Amino acid sequence: MIISLLVGLILCAVFLLYGSNKHQHLYAKPLPKYCKWLGFLFISSALYIATLQFSGVAVLLSWLMVSMLCLVILPSVIFFSKVKK
């Protein structure tokens, strides 16, 4: 249950961080600045939750792995869905 919360927080954070970037292609206009800070808050919360679930280096490794996976998959999915249209 905690792991799904961890992944959900990171996924929401990635959507907020990507949506607040000026070079994003998901929305017509980028999200406001507070969404970027909310994304950073979600990422930090996910790191804290990971410390509750895992121990030692596993915290950092799992947190970085899920974050990097989401940061690569989201723009790729958006790009390839726009290309097919």
C-alpha cells in the first residue's frame, strides 16, 4: 500500500513538473509556478515515504529509479501520441 502511494506521488509530481515547464506539449499553456513547487513537494514527500518503507541505500535507489522512469516515460508517451495523429 505504501509503495503504491510512493509511485502515485512521484507520478503526480512528474505530471506537475512536466506541465509547468515552458517546453511541454501536454497543455496549451504551461501550468502556473505554484504547480512546480507542488511537484517538488510531492517528490520530497515520496522520498520521506520511501525512508519509512525501505532502509539505507534502497531508499535512494528505489526513489531515483521510479523518478527517472516516470521522467522518461511521460514525455515519450506524449510525443509518440502526437506523432500518430
